Amino acid sequence: MRGGNFEDAPVRAGRRRWRRIRTPGEALVRVIVDFDQCDGNGLCADAAPEVFELGEDDVLRVRAEHPAPALWPATEIAAQGCPKLAITLRDDA
């Protein structure tokens, strides 16, 4: 697979799940949305459409919970521009 190293980690009853292994010095950003605070104005979807999507029902959806590093600047702008401060970015160590 492209984009990094992957490890095959078995999950109950013989199922397999792919888990991404970080390379040294690599960080992962996790997008957390407080949907109780979100009013669905769509400013985040305008700033980072690869990460956020506002549906026709005016409900926000997170398209990429762990966005690629190339999307981090736009994701940070989206989080900072949220008028309800409903978006949090966390280092998912």
C-alpha cells in the first residue's frame, strides 16, 4: 500500500485489520468535532473540503478523521475558523 508502512494485526475470529505504523518523527492528527456545539454553517467544509463535508441536510460529516499531512494546514484553518469552536485537533499518539 502507498503512504506508509502497514502491519497486519489479527482481530478476533480470524478477521484482519490493517493498522498504520508511524515512521520515526511522524505525527498523526486526529479531527474531533463536538456535534452538540456544531451549528452546521459549513465554514470548515469551505476551508478543508477533503476533511469536512456539509450534507444537503446541513449535517457536518468528517471525511478524514486522520487527514494526510498535506491537509493539516487547511484543517487547522478550518478548526480555528469555526465560530462555535466545535473542532479540536489532537496529536493521536
